[in-house]
Amino acid sequence: MAYFLSTHLNSTLWKLKPLALKTTSAGPLLIANQRKYSSKDDAGSEYLHRSVVPTMHYQKSLPRLPVPKLEDTIRRYLAAQRPLLNDEHYSNTEKVAHDFHNGIGKQLHEELVAQDKRNKHTSYISAPWFDMYLCARESVVLNFNPFMSFNPDPKPEYNDQLIRATNMVCSAVRFMKTLRDGLLEPEVFHLNPAKSNTDSFKRFIRWVPSSISWFGAYMVNAYPLDMSQYFRLFNSTRIPKPKRDELFTGQKGNHLLVMKKGNMYVFDVVDRDGNLVKPAEILSHLKYILADSALAPAFPVGVLTSENRDVWAGLREKLIEAGNREALGLVDNALFCLCLDEEEMRDHIHISHHMLHGDGCNRWYDKSFSMILTKDGQAAINFEHSWGDGVAVLRFQNEVYKDSTAKPLVGPKTQPATIDSASAVQRLEFNLNPELESGIVKAKDNFHAAVSKLTINAMEFRKGGKEQLKKKKLSPDAIAQLAFQMGFLRQYGKTVATYESCSTAAFRHGRTETIRPASIHTQRCAQAFVQQPGQHSVEQLQGLLDACSKYHSQLTKEAAMGQGFDRHLFAMRYLANTKGMAVPSLYQDPAYAAINHNILSTSTLTSPAINLGGFAPVVSDGFGVGYGIHDNWIGCNVSSYPSRNVHEFLQCVQKSLEDIFTVIDGKPIKSSSV
């Protein structure tokens, strides 16, 4: 369930511009060109910048995530089911859905609305969504944790592992201090930055009471986003517990957790006064760790974080009983985890495998995020997903990349501080008994069995991209999603459940909503391109593309406004379960299970800091499709398990994109055996 990231704001918010106040919302993550954090850069080394507007200034006045009307949810649900079902099955599902609407669903909806009104401090989906993640018993590896890799530093000599690690750690601490001291620029999407992203507006809005500040921003077409997840970035760890894990966030840890060859080290990166330790000292400590001749432990404790959550919960208790409470406390309280790996990366596929799962031994997958640096200076973030949906992580990653490359605090000529790193750096030792050693061996075996089944492949389509599509007034995201539908139809001959994540961070405690890209429009268009080549004129095919684009844009807008159907149905099922009610018939319908068996799980990401991102399929017979739509090209990073052929799928997607861009150019498509 690695519900990753989504970056639809360019297409979504511009469409929202004319909407009335009560229906206006910002969408998911933000494309960099409209996300300018133009506060005063801090001349010292403690802060990234000093925002004129306090970080959490808009939080109290953010609009609340709406509970959709039940009739709208049922209508949208049936529309999403239509391309997946034959007439007989659809007729049955339609009856079940209408019975739900007129019966138990009406009662559940009314109770959900009443419950939401009693909890105005949060959103109706927040608690159920936390529970979904924390109650899941599968390993977080592959099932939940995604990765995002950084672009290289533009200055090659700064991609040295030690130099880059030091600069990124320093930038991360500066981000943390800027955030905690309320000086981080609030997350705002600016539709008219000439008015809203100005010093004069910020000086004005800072004096508007926080209870109404959102409305002040709205008046100049600026949309503040929820930042309630940000505090979980640092000093945070997912703690395994029987049946339901817990999220721990400490307040006092000033140390960094560093892993190398499965060994674990800690040292302070914040001093007693709350200031960043001198960069030359951090450089010295990391150099000491990299030079440490300690062998890889025969029983690396970190691999336990890759286990089934109940198994790991039991073994963690055994670790505590064996006298490891203090060591575990240092891990849990650490600001974050830095993984210094010995491998050099061969290509993007190697990077994807390495950053998504690695070898299992040099990771602590339960930390809110781990910063991974390979021997050749490739860097990435792997993050635990229960605490947040990537909004905070991407902002953090963008800021760290910008700061560490534009204002590095150490360089190739920097001399490590003359300091006794041997006394400043503590290598953690764990007391292990035979039962724990056996558990580690089993965890290793389970880990390798799981990751050995994963295949990742990538594709770059270089014959067109965002610019060409926008000139033709087509939604770039709609066309990419259509290519996946065409590709799957060409490969397997059918339409299947498809998931695209969309952030609802425009709302207080918003999480995500689902866009359902498989529609009657994409099905009709895909069949015309794939199964009926030559039977349609170029103009007819262009009309089908236009219909897909318009419908997908509508779905995207609805999802960003909290008007999908997935979260509403999920919340009502969760409510019925908490009340001990029998499972309503809608949720027992095989069609409901099928539409939530997301064979195509997709997510898009575009950022100047990010090279690529990825995640595993959410079902054993699925694809995990990470993609980016750039000005003149489209990239895909796709994963699968043995029951699917990812190489062939990408060939089919490539052919689909070629056909689409051929038609866009006004030319007829050629049939192909691909």
C-alpha cells in the first residue's frame, strides 16, 4: 500500500481558480515553479531562512475536509466500476450500491457526518487512515516504504560520499531548526505569485489572526496547505506492537543515527544550546565512522525492522528483556537515520532496488525517514509511510537539495575538525541471545525471499512531453494515465482497477484521495487505438483523446477537493467495524474487492531535486508505476512481481505513447505486434 506522491497542482488549481469559496481547495503537492519560498535567507548557519509569516500561521483556519454527499459517492463509485464489469456483474453491483444508499449506507453516512461535526479539529479520514497503516501486519519494506532519489550535486567534486553526507546532514538540521522555531516558510500554492508571494503581502498577512489567515490568502489566489505532519519528520519512529503499531516522536534527541555495514552509531549534531554542531566536527565524525574497521555484525539488528510487524513486536520485547532498552531508545529518539552504504550504483535500476529495499541490514526501516548515501555519492530518502503522505518529505527533500548544493557548509578542501571523534561517536552494542539470533536469521531469509521476487524496469519516452500536450490543450497526466491503460490492454487484453494518489493537503489533516484513471472514456479510447487500428479517423481518435483528458481533469479536480468516493466508503466501513456491525453487503460484493485490488498502482512526481522515485506493487499481480512528465519527455519507473512482465509492459506503454503523439500530430497510427 505504498500510496506515494502526486503532483497535479498545475492542472488542478488553475481549474479551481473560478470556483466559489466553499468549494475551492488547493490540490496535492506543488510544482517547483509556483512554489517559491522567498523569505530572507539566513546569513548564519542555523536556519535555512527566516520566514516573515510564521510556519503554522494558516493551520488553524484551513478549510475542513468535506464529507461527500452519499449520492455523489455512489454515483462516482458506479462510474468507476462500469469499465471493470460486464453488464450482468455491473447490474448486480448497481443494485447492491443503491440498496446501500437507501439502507445501512444512509445510516452510516449520517453517523459519519455527525462524528465529523464533533471533531472539528481534524478530518474524518485522519484516524481511520492512521489505523489502516498502523494495524497492517505486513513488512513495511516493499509494502509501504517508498523512495525518492536526489539528483546529483551539480558540482561533481561535492558528490563525494563524505562531503555530500556532511552537507546533507547539516542542511537537514538547519531545516529542522527552521521548522521548530516557526521560521520555515509556510507551504502555500500561489496561483498569482505576483500578488501573494511578495514581501508586502507577507508583512500584511502575518498580522491577520491565524483563525482567519487562510481567507486572507484565498483573496489573493493563494492556497495554504496542511503542515500538521511536519513535526513527525524528526525524532520519530514507528514502534512495532501486537496488532497495532505506535508512532513515537521524541523531543530531546540531539543525535543522529548512522548505519554502516549493519553497525549502528550515534553522535550529537545539535549542541546543548540547540545549535548545529560545527560542520567540520560532523565531517570528522562521519569520516571516523567511514574509516571504522569494525566488521559487519553476524546478526544485524536492523534487519528485524523488515519483518512482519507482529513478529518484530515480539522480538523487540525480547531485545528489551535482554538489556537493550537504552540502545533502542537511542535509535527511536534519533533525529533521523543516515545510511552510509559501500556499494556503487551501476544505473537507475540498481539505484531503485538499492534505495527501495537495499540489503536489509544497513537500514532501520521504522525511522520516519532514512537518508541513504552510496559510496559514489548517490543519495535518496526512504520513508516510513504511516505518519505522512510525502508532502512534508518532498518539501524537506527540496529544501535539503537546494541548501546543500547552493550553500554547502563543507567542501573538498575542508579539513575535519581536530577533535576526538572516538569519544564523541558511540557505536551501539546489542546483547543477543540464541532466540534473537534465530529471529535475525529468519528475518534475513524472509527479506531476501521477498526482494528477490521484485523486478524493476524503466523507460524514457523522448518524442514528446508536457509542452506539446498543453499546446494541444490536453492534460499531461491524463495522457500518461491513458498510456498505462492502453499498455495494459495491449499486453493483457483487459481493463483493470487502477489507483492514482492525490493529496488532500489543502484541508486540515487531509491525507489522500484516489483518482480512478480507468474509465469508460479510457476504455473506449484504448480499444480504438489498440484493438481497432484503422477503423477510426485521426479526427475521431483526437476526439477520444480530448474526452479522456477532460474526464480525467474532472476526476483530478474532484479528488483534490475531497470529492472522490474511496475515502468516504472506507470511512463508513471503518465506522461500521468500530461499532461491531455486520459488514454491509456493498463491502461483500466481489466487485468492491476487485476495484480495491489495484493492479495498476500509479503515482507521479516532478521536482528539481528528485532524480526518480519508486515503490513496489500493492498486490502480487500488479505493477507499481512511478512516472514523471517533463517538458519534452515522459519517464516511467515500474516494478512488478513474477506474475507480471514489466519489460513487456513498458514496451506496450512506449508503443501507446508513440501512437498517441502520432495522432496528436495529425497522422494515422500504424498497427504493431508489440
